[in-house]
Amino acid sequence: MKHRFLKLLIAHCSLLIFGNAGITDFQAIDEATQAYEAKQYTRSEALLKKIDGKSAQKTYDIGNAQYKSKNYDAAIKSYQHAKGVDKATRLHNIGNSYFQKKDLEKAIKSYEEALKIREDKDTRFNLELAKKMKKKEEEKKNQKKKKKDQQKEKNKKDKKEQEKNQDKKKEDQNSNNEKKKEDAKKKKDPKKDEKKKGDEKDKKDQKNKNDKKDKKDPKKKEDQKKKGDKDKDKSGAKKEQKPKDKKGEESSGQPKKQKKQDPQSKEEKLKQQELKRLLKKMGQKGTPTMMYQMNAGKPKPKEDVNPW
């Protein structure tokens, strides 16, 4: 496609038609033409510039040599100053120069201006080619921008995830530090922990031992229970006993001069003696309430007691 793209870039060494050109100029023109055809574009440009006089055709030919040597900025200026040469042709070559510079926006504008002056298939072809390339470049830019945005979003997510992991790591670190402190405290006073464990173990062993003992000797446990009940009765019986006088006899609430004893008091005294004997036999002291009440009968009322 390149040969079509550059189709109109043909040297027009038409300075031969200048009537006032000298023999030296004719030689320079001939050498410049030969150098151009030999693709010695820089030498051709230099030879053309040596020719005396100014003309639009000379400037246009210099522009062609500059374009061929890839000096596109200089070629654009030469084409723009070559007024008098066909404008559509000059705009076509200016468009080609911008295209080579990859300035597709200005290239498209130059081609469109050339086509407004005159329709040309090569100019039309170059215009469509420039538009396609511009579209591809825009798509490429959009893809690049999209990729950049995606990468930016990914970086944000990675940053958040990293911060989250750092927070979790920090929490785990704090937890480990607390655990280490607790372990350090335990290591500082291991005897205390051992003693505590030993005490708990001793208590547990003692409890198990007592439980086993109670299972082996249930009669003893029952006796201990009865003993506890008798101790309670003893404390209650003592409270019920009547105060005694100096001779150890129970006070009946009557004056000391009264020597005659109530038959009920005698009966009670006998009961007390019997209880003491039984208690002595059992190896205990005191008068249990239950035994006190066991054989107690209703006291006989005194015959001389008045109902009121």
C-alpha cells in the first residue's frame, strides 16, 4: 500500500522551462534530477537550493526531496510556500507528511480539504486509511485506559485486603503477647501452682477416702447420726430441767420448810436415776429429751389442789 500512498510524490524538475536559466543552472538541475532518481534525496535538495531565483516549482521540488529524506516538518513548510502549484496536489502531499508523523488528525483534515477541491482516488484511499488507523488508535487508547482503571481498582482491593490482613496479624500478635505474659507468670511461681494443685488433689483424695469408708461401715455412719440427734436432745433436755436446791433436790417452788415430797417428784427422780444409769452404760452424759418422754405418764393431780 505504500507505493500508492506515495504515488503523487514524484519530482517535478520543471525548472528547465525557465527561460532565464543559465548553463550552470541547467547543469545543477540535471544533477539534482539524477540524484533524486538515484534516491540521493539530500544531495538533490542541496543542488536545487543552489539554483538562482525563486519559483513555486523549485520550492515544491525541494519539498519532495525533503519528504523523501524523511524531513517531514521541512517538507510541510516547502509545500505550504509553493503557492502557484496545484493546491489539491500540495494538500495531498501535506496530508502524507502528517500521516508519516502519525499526526492522523491533521492528515485527515488535509485530505478532506484536497477532496473538496478535486476528487482523487489516491487521496480518497489515503483518507480512509488514516481514519481506520485513527479508530484503531482510539480503541487501543480506550483498552489501555480500561486496563489502567482495572489495575487501579485491583490495587485498591489489594490494599484493603493487605490492611485487613495487617489488622488481623496485629490482633493475633496481641493475643500471643497476652498468652506469653500469662505463661511467664506461671513460670515465675511454679511452686505455688503445684501447691494449689496438690491441695486440690488432697481434698479430692480425702473426700474419696471418706466416701469409701462410709460405704464400708454404714452402721458407724448411722451411729454418728444418732449421736448427733442425742446431742441435740441433750441440749433441749437440760433446758427443761428444774433448778435444784443445795441438797441437789429439784425445787418445787414451795418454801424450804416443807419436808413432805410430792409423790410425782419421787417418780420423776426415779426416772432420772434410771436415765443416768442407761446413759452411763452408753458412755454419755445428759438426759436426752426422747428418753425422758419415753415412760413419762400423766402426773397425778394433787387431791388438795383447788380447781381455781
